Amino acid sequence: MDNKFYITTPIYYPSDKLHIGHTYCTVATDVLARYHRLRGEDVMFLTGTDEHGQKIEDKAREAGVTPKEFVDRIVEGPQGVLDLWKLMNISNDRFIRTTDGYHMSSVQKIFKKMYENGDIYKGTYKGKYCKPCESFWTESQLVDGKCPDCGREVQDAEEEAYFFRLSKYADRVRDLLVSTDFLQPRSRVNEMVKNFIDPGLEDLCVSRTSFTWGIPVDFDPGHVVYVWVDALSNYITALGYLNDEKDGYDRYWPADVHVVGKEIVRFHSIIWPAMLMSLDLPLPKHVFGHGWLLLDGSKMAKSKGNVVDPYILARQFGVDALRFFLMRTFPFGSDGNFANELLIQTINTDLANDLGNLVSRTTAMVNKFFGGNLPAGCGVSDEDKALLEKLHSGDGPVVSVSGGAPDVELLAMASGLRSLYEDAMAQFAPHKALEEIFKVIQRANKYIDENAPWALAKDMAFNGPRLAHVLYNLLETARICAVLLTPFMPESMVKLFAQIGAPESAQTWDSTVWGVLSDTAAVTKGENLFPRVDMDKALEELEAAKEAALKAAQGTTIEVEPQLEEKVDFDTFCKSDFRVVKVKACDAVKKSAKLLRFTLDDGTGTDRQILSGIHKWYEPEDLIGKTLVAIVNLPPRKMMGLESNGMLISAIHTENGEECLHLIMVDDAIPAGAKLC
């Protein structure tokens, strides 16, 4: 067995409102990563954030902050990406941000290498562009004139750009998709071939000149690298490809699987392989495109107002219950309809009634009838050993024993569980793995009723050995199931192991065979791991929590300066000359805590110097290249011995008692010197 496993989630655009749909993909990837660690493999699990592009630049301008400030707040701030992954117990080994210096440097080298290979050339892009998806489309690819991915309006775009010769690799990519199991589930293959390759794979626009928030093309600085070349490269730059800051490329590449949402399968199954072919690098073994979580029949999205807050759900029901629900309820390759009622029903049926009931009843009976410790010798009997030997003597474990004696059926199902579980996980089907586990759990609960331990306990002198053996079988079944449930509910399984007295040596992959638990293990009743949820009460509490969160979000106190009553005549106003200026350089003024010195292009051909007391709100390096507005016909004034020729325009208000200032930033496409009117 290859002892390494490299698995990735896509690096997410840092949305300012994360929802349960974001959580779904990452939890699934975490479950797969934990599963392979359980098997003793050396796992590298990568996730991160995709932080460049016009969309982020625009949002930052709207928020009155720099793009880096904008993404820092969303990635590292309260309830940001890192907070959510911590909440959901995500065990990623590395987290990459596309604003990381090593990544940016590597991407420049990747772009240049593809250019030198003859696979990138300069041209002019003219077509349709979807800003929310950062995607270019031909007219024929649009659906009802709108973006085929998100259904939003597209805009005409024309600009100088570099192109990647994607068409050159069409045949090789088509063969990869059709002739191998590279793309899964298989249903995605026909969609890619029919919709994108067979109509004629066009060369791909891979640079932009109409905005600046991106990785500069170092040999042509007017261009920034198109976001998908930037983003896709993270899978190798995070391993140290063309940089010295990270390592692991030789160990982990090619990736075993990229787990992605179906909306970005095209980028990962067509563009990414073609890029790697151009670079003459090995291809990932698999791309798995999962479905969406739907709410009211449509994909969750902030713009649609149908977001489900994972923080509220985790507080209400617990992180492990939420993780379990996401993996148990929705077939991983298909879309699934989310509903709070379904979540509560799953918790009550599977976790409270089935698993919780099995553990609670069994530990309670061991404590009641045997004081917490079963008698020595009650574990694996000679008959059990003979049965187990028979079950495993063929090509695989016998599990089809329906209708057999209760002990035979339970032992057969429990001892054969790992093989079925393993097959399901190898197919990237965690929902099927859970289905197999819960067949065994349900059989164990039936086993309790068949053997009626409470009846056996009425004559301990005669039935004591049988009662102890029945309870051992239940504990051992619970233990095997708990080991295999650990990737899904890691914190809850630690508690379960403690209740049934399973040491660490009985919590491993190799221990998922029958008879590992000591027959004298110390059993404690412990807390109810999965209490039943009152449906009506929980729904009311969820609604109240949503309303409270909404009020909190709206509760920021913002004060603005009152408007002046004194009127200014129109002729006087027109004497103020407002001009667009571009920041060529910016630095802090020595011995001043407030002042920044700007060197500005005002369209005259001569640099203009303006000093502004905004260092409290901005760092100088974050303002270089920005397009601002200034009054340029004010008389010069001296500040800290330096001359300031004009004034930059900003907006100021008070938020929660703190003064806030935002420079007015305008579209970079507006030339320096343009007059505002």
C-alpha cells in the first residue's frame, strides 16, 4: 500500500458570509483525510483561500479598504474562514493564501515557463465576462444570455491579454476524461466533453489589464495573472514547486484527489490538466466533483438570501452532529436539499435512537448487572473463534448471514464491516460507508431485544455467563463502529471509547477486527452522547438565533457629521478643481504619527505631492497604484517642513464610538487628470 495520501479542497473565494455549503465540501475532505490517517498513511490535506481578482478589488473599494485589508478581515477575522474551519474541527495540514509571497513568486515562474514553452501568447480578448465567477465565456456558451455557472448577467469585455493554448491540449484532455477514471463521479465526464471539448476548446484568457489586484506578469507589468491560473497553481506551490519556502512536492505530488464543487469541475478537469501538460508535470490521480447543498431548490448563496449559518447550527446541535448529518444525508456526488427538519430528524433517528441508544443501554446494563466490569473469560468464545475463522477463510469475510443465529449474524456483520466501509471510502462515498456502519448498529440494537439481557439477569447463577457474553458482543460491536466513525465525529468517539473502556490500542485501523476489546474493560455510563432533540422547540430556537444574529449584524451604531446649513453658491463650488490622481509612491512622514506623503500622477506630466493625515487608517504600501480623487487648486501649505499641493478626498464617520476614515477610490480605468463634474 502506498503510504502517502495528498488531498485538497478548492481554495475558496473569501466570501464575507460563509454558509453551510462552504462547510460541506471541507468537512467531506476532512473526513477522507482523517480516514487515510486512521489507516496509518502519511496524509497531506491542503485548503486555503483564493484572494485575487476584480471582484475582490471592487468589494474592497466599496468597503473603503485595501484589497489586502479586505481579505485579511475575512480570512483571519472573527467568524472568518480560519475561524469556521477551527469550529468544524477541520484537520488540514496546510493553509495557503494566494497572497502569500512564496505562492505569488511561484505563479510568476509558472506563467513564464508556460510562455517560454510557447503555450502563452499575447492577443486581445473580446467576449463575455462574468465578474462573480471570474470566468470568460463565448456567446455560444451562455445560457439565455447569462453565465452558465451562476446564471448572472455577463458583461462585454475587450482588453489586451495573454492567452493559454488550451486548444493544443484538447485531444489529450479528452482522452484523459474518456479513457480513465480521472474525473469522478463518471456522470461529470459527459458534461465536460459534450459542453466544452467537443464544441471546440478555445484558447484561454490568462491575464487581465483592466484591474491591478493580482499577481503581476513580471515580464509585462501591465498584466496581472488571470485568477484561475493563479488559484489552480496552489496545489503545487503549497508543496514547494518553484519556491524554497515549502516542501513536499517530491513526496506528495501527484495529488490523490482534488475534491471540488461541481461548478468548478471545468477548471480542474480541463484547464488544470492542460496547464500541467504544458509544464510537463504529472497529473493528479483524481478530481471528484461533488454536488451542491440546495435550499428551497436553489444553490445557497448570499446574493439570493438563502444562507444557512453553520455557527448557529453548530451551537444548537454540536459540531459532530452537524458533520455527521452532512455526510450521512447527502450522496456525495449529487445535489442535496438542506432542511433544518431533516437535520433534527437525522440526529434523532441515527444518533439518538440508534448509536446513542446502543451505547447508553449497553453501558447501563454492564454497570447495573456487573458493577462496570464484565467477568474474565466472557469475551471471544471457542465457538466465536471457529465462526470467525470460517468467515474469513474464503476470499473475503462472509456477511450475508441474514436469518442465522443472533450471535452469528452480529459477529459476521461486525467483522465484515471494515471491508465494506473501505470499499465505500475508496469510491469517495462517505455516505455509503455510514450506511454500512448503521446497518451494524441497527443489528446490534435488535440483538439486545433478541437476547433480552434484563430477562437473563433474573437468574444470574444460571444465565450470568450468557449475559456477560451478550454484553461483551455489544461493547465490541460499538467499539468497531466507533473506530470507523472517528473520521466523521472525532470528539464524540473519544467520549464513546472512554465509556466502553477502549484503550488507544483498541481505537486503531488494525483493531477493527473482532475480539480486541478486553473482556474486563472498565465501563462507565457517562453522559448521553446524543440526546434527542425536541423538533418544535429546536426550530423555534433556531429562528430566534437567526433573528438575534441579524439584529447583531445590523446593530452597529454609525454616526455621520450633520449636514451644514450654510449654503455655498454654485459659482464658488465650481472653483474647486476635483481631479482623478494615481498613487505612484507613498511613504510615512518621519517624526509624524499621522502624515503620509503621496507622490501622485495628476495627468499633467509633473508629479504632485500631497500630504494627508490618514496613517491611522492606511499603511503606505497598500495605497501604491490606487486611483483616488483630489482637489488640486488649493494653495500650497507646509506640514512638517514638506509642501502639500492639494487635498485627497475621503469620507469620515463614527462607528461604535470610533472615528473611521475611507479614502474615495475610483475605477482604475479612469485616467489620471480626469475632471470630476
